[in-house]
Amino acid sequence: MLRAILADSDPKALEHLRNLTDYRAEGIDVIGTAETGAVLIEQIKSLHPDLVILDTDVSGSVDWIEEGTTYTGLDIVEHYHPFRHYVQFIVTSDRSDYESMKRAIRCEVLDYLKKPVANEDLQAALRLAVEHSMSRQTMETVLPVVRDFREDSYQAGALQIPDSEDDYTGKILDTCNIDFSLFFGVGICIGLRPEVSAELSKVNYQKFTILTLALYSRILTYFREKNIGFEVRRTAHRIRMMGVFHQGEEKTFLDEHILPLLQELESTYETKLCAGLGSYAYTKEQLLMTYRDAKYCYELYFFNQISVIGWYEHVPKIKKISPEIYEKNLDAVFRKILTKDPDVFETFEKSIDDICKMHYGNWQAVIMRSMNYIGEINSRLRRYKLVEEDYFAMHDALQQHLLQAMIASDVKRDLMEYFHRLIPKVYQNTRHSGKVAIEQVKTYMQENFMRDLSIKELSEVACVSTNYFSHMFKNETGQNYKAYLTGIRMEHAVNLLLNADYGLYEISERCGYQNVRTFVDAFKQRYGLSPTKYKKKMLNQE
């Protein structure tokens, strides 16, 4: 029977949760309830529950957060992470924002239940908690799990786990005894390949748990027997070690130890692993850096699917893409959608590749940026009323797929499939023809602003009557065509004024004005200063 605590800041919601199901029939003994974070923490400390079901809005003062700082229930989950305290969490919330869900997943919660919680959802989560507990008990009785090292180990006494990961890591690394006149340290991060981990944990969580802990046990045993390092930290999906090798073995330790160990594990357990190796540390101060480098290299598998990546030997030098390129790509894709440019899919695909380059090394940023990117395109399409209501279901499904993506090619595949479904819907929209016509006119005006463009000429470009053109242009742009043309000419005039050595007559002519007086009057009306005074003001500011 699992011992559980229920927590919710809303008394009615807490009562609803308490009476929602027959907990004992599900193998759960409710030993406490709490309406504040302070009470919940005291109960966790005193009652030692196996399971906590809490709402994200549970709050209260705690000793590990600065006084007066607000926090949520997820802060408690993160503090009492199940892989450090053997407490499992089920989170409830009346919000479905992806940031909270992503954080909950990162904290290894068993389930994230939307309020009001349904009986069948709660029962499924409780059964998962029982199954997870059984798998851990099976593992502890069957496998030789290494929980600590000999007293003379590098990390002797380091299993007194502090509050945060940084404290935890720093404590272990500070207590290690490495003779840096003879040895060097290197961070090592090993785990199941992400796609293997995701599939196995979804299909059979018990098998996943037993497999990962068996792998960790063998890795720890190997490092201890060879006396070449120690464990720093582990999660459900990876173990992070600090390798300690003789100086002079920088080029050989990978082939001598790491690769053979990985091959043995893959063969024995019939699975696939990946690993990241950090930089070389020759002082105690460099240990934290190599530890972090190893995690970075491990997560590069998301981008290139290389099974072993070392900091010095294998990390590719990718030129980062600037945010300005991202914005230009966004504008280019949207413009090609409106003009039905056949190259729109190619431009969209390049945009996805640029997002991966922009955030190379940070897979979470790639996923979030991709979601923002498609969200911005959809927002513009909605603004122009070019998508129908059924598009929202497509968009929600895409976001779910992106959140579950394990490698960059999954992100690209999901986005391209979505885009290939979206564009035909946009092109079939009856409003699209007007948008296309105005975009064509705007492009024509950009290319011919130096000429005297008449409404007759522009309406012919749009293939509509002059009367309808005026109405359509203002409806789509918010201004009449003359004001829009003046805006184009003035932007060009400012560029020539500040970046070229032309007189006013030549500038006015290049901007489509045959009369300098007319040009100066238009410039003053837009910027409040004559061209000469405007240039002087800009130069003084610089």
C-alpha cells in the first residue's frame, strides 16, 4: 500500500480530490492533506510519503527560497525530485500552458492532470504510481544497485544531497581527491538514445526503469573496478560521471574505456546508447566546466545523431544564425504564402534549418522557437482571416508532436507535414485572392516608386477596377495608396540622405519627385524637419 499526501490551496478542490475515488482500492493509503506549501513540506519531512498529489498553485514560505519570494507547487516538486528523495508526484492544474507541462516533465512527475480532475484520469495516474513502485522494488531485489562507494573513493561522503543540482554537483566535486599533477578529469554523460528512451518508457515503464538502473549499475561497477572515476548525478534518462585518467591518456581513454564499455552494454542489454565527453580538467576549478560540457555534448545527439561526441574531437563548429535572419525568414515565408510563390516550401524548410543553427546545442530552445515560429505565421494568417476554425486542432496537434520530438529531424518532419497540410487550406480560402493582389501591388510599388504611379496603373496590376482598387487597398493596408507610396519614397529618401553624398535635387528625383519643393514639403510633413536639418540632427546624435 503506497502512502500518499493530497495538497491543494482550494479547500473545495482538495475535498473533491479526497472523495473522487476509492484510493485504498487502487493500493493507496491517504495519510495526510495540506492546503499550504509549508504544511505539505512538514508532512513530507515527518510522514515520508511514497506519493504526493499536489496542485501547481500550492504556496507558502519555505526555508530554501528567499523570504518574500513567491513560488508554485512545481518548486516543491523540483526540490523533492523523485530521484533524490524517492517521492513520486502527480500534479494537478487548471492551466494547460506548455511551460508548466514541460517543467513538470523535466521533474519526472508521474502525470499532469487537468482540473477539474476526472475520476478515470486519477485512477490511471494512481495505477502508474503503484506500477512504478513495484518496478523499483523489483529492481532493488534483483539488481546490484550501487548506492555509494568505498570510504577512500573520490566522492566519499558526498551522498548527503543538498537542495539544488548546483549545490549537489559542487559538493561532490569539492570533496573529490584528484592529484592533478598526475591525473586529469573529464565529464562523461551516458544514457539511452532519446528515441529509444521515449519509446520504451511509453510502452513499458517498468522495463525502462529496470533497464536504466541495470545500465547505471554496470557503468558504476566498471568505473569503480578500473578506479577511473565516480558518479556525480543521475536522472531517469542519463548518468553523469567524472572520469579520472592519467595525464597522457587524453587521446586514448575513449578507445580504451568508453567505447568498449558502450559496446558491451549495447550488446548485453540489446539497446542503443549515446554519450557526451567534456573538456579536460587539470585543476579542481575546471571540474564543473567539464561536467557541464559533457551534458552539452550528450544533448548534441538531438542535432546530429552521433552516438559519442567529445568536446575537443567531435563538437562541430556551427555558425550561429542571428535573430535578424530569423525575422527575415519569417517575413519571406509569409510573403510567399500571400503571393502563392511555388518556392514557399523550400523557404520554409530553410527557415527550420536556420532555427536549428540559431539554437545549436540547446534542443529545448529549438522546440520552443519552432513553436513560436509556426505560431507567428498562424497569427498573421488569422489576422488576414486566411485560416478556418479547423486549423486550431491542427495547431494543437503540432504542438503536442513538437513537445515529444526526440531529435531535430523529428521537429523538421512535423513542421513540414503541418505546413504541407496548412498551405492548401490557405490557398483555398476565398479571401486569399485579394491578399495576393495587394501583395503584388505593394511589390510593384517597391520596385517602381521613383516613377509617377497612377491609380489606373496600380489597379491594372491588381486586375480590378480603379474604384474597387482604392477600397481594397485601404481595407488591406489601413491607408490609401498615395500615403503608402509616400512612405516608401520617404524611407528611400532618408537612406540616400544619410548614406550617400547627393544634393536635394538628385535625391528628390531618385525618390519620384520632379519638384524639389514638393519633395521638401512631403519630407517635413512626415518627419517634422527639412531634409537638411534632419540630416544634421541625425549626425549630431551619432
